[in-house]
Amino acid sequence: MELHQLAYFVAVAEEGSFTRAAERLHVAQPGVSAQVKRLERELGQQLLDRSGRTVGLTDVGAAALPHARAALAAVQGVREAVDELAGLVRGQVAIGAVTSAGPVGLPDLLARFHERYPAVEITLAEANSDAMLAALREGRLDLAVVGLSTDPPPGIATQVLIDEPFLAVTVGFLEGRAEVPIPELAGLPVMALPKGTGLRTALDTAFASHGLAPRIAFEAADPNVLVQLAMRGLGVAVVPESLARYHAADLAVIDIVRPRLRGVLALAWRTDGPLSPAARALIAFARASYRS
């Protein structure tokens, strides 16, 4: 059994095609097919089901796939560890961020990291906080900027970047009010971030504490969109205080009470499982940058 055979098997399994796997690996398709067949002969079991229009996994192949991936990852880890000791941090890092992460200056951070570690490839994705916390635990992300309204799940460490209240902003509702209790919001059209975000979790939890649920008129992943909807008189938007105060000249800004809502934007990374040298460098760089 050779490493390139495992690499060919993983590529075919992920692509569902010998042709696409060959293109991905930049090798000839007959070579991929021959090496996978050789691997199957050595194991004495068929790993791939070639009977359909696409190539699928047999039960044996499905059981073998995670082990093949782990073997390839281990070899890559050896290479990266040797490079790290030689002072050559290289590899790939995957970063996630909520749409509302603008205030933390993530693009500037990544530009400075790239300047220091030019051999590290960076990928950036946006998602809600729940999805990114799951991706961190599963090792699909190395670092994320997430919104939290409760403690992070086990196996995840955090560093708080912003901690602020959530306020209500509106035009045409709650005129002249300085504050509004959660039970009163239940009778108004509320505009909030989608489920899975820290702000929405805090809001739903606050309503649930009164045995209520919010009447959601609009959802938007970007708090700035919620502000624009509020400016058009479409309801009461729940947004971070900094954003609410910025638009105070155009909107009524109202404290939410019973209970007051707070949330944080935080760096998050996993503490369980191995991290590549590039991921360790990114986490250390980001933590030091935000502390300063």
C-alpha cells in the first residue's frame, strides 16, 4: 500500500469520477484507475462501486475513507512540522466570520498575517455562528469570528473582541419611548438576524423567559440591512448598540429591558485535536493582534 494509492482513492471518492479525480490530481486517468484497482487487490476488497453513472463507495470503501484521509493528513502534518522547525511556516488555513464582523477589522488582520507568512494559503467563508462553531469542532475551520450570547461549547476557546448591548431601532413605532420590555416587543413586528446567530439566540432566549416568541417580520444576515428596513418603517430592528448609535439621527434608539440583551463578537478556535503549524501561527497572530 502506497500513499499515492490512498490519495487517488480519496480523490475518486470525493469527486465521484475517475476523470475528475485525474484532473484534480493532474495525472492521467488510466493511472488513477490502475492504482485504485491495485489498492483494492492488496486489501482484498472492492472499495468503489463502478456500476452507476457516478462512482460511489462500497460499504468497505466508506469504512476505509476516513482512515485514508487521516493517513494523508498525518503525512502532511509531518511535512509541516519539519518545515516549522526549519522556520518555514506553510500550508493552508480556513477562517470563518459572521456577516456582522466588520467592526473587528478582519481584512486588515489577514493582510498583515499574509505579509508575515506569505507561504500560507488563506480561505475565508461567511456563515452563522452555530455553523462555524460546528466547523471548528469538526476541523473544517481553524479560526472564526463568531457571535455568542452564552458560553462556547466544549472544546472551543474564545477571546472576546466586542461586548455590547443589543438595542431596538425603529421609525413609527414606540414613539417617545426610552426603553421597551421584551413582553411589549411580542406585539410588534420584529426584525432580527437569522437563527443560529448570537443575537438571535439572545433574543429568542429573552422571549422564552416570558413564555413568548418574537413576531419576526424580517430576517437578514447583515445588521445594516435591518437598519435600512427599520428606516422604512417596516418594524423594530434589534441590532448591536454601536450600529444603533451610529444611526441615531435617523432612527429612534430604544433600550431593551426585562431582560437587557447583550452579546459578544469573539475569536474562536478548537482546543481538542491537532492543529497544523499554519493554524497555530494564525491563532497566535490573531490573539496577539487583538490584545494590542
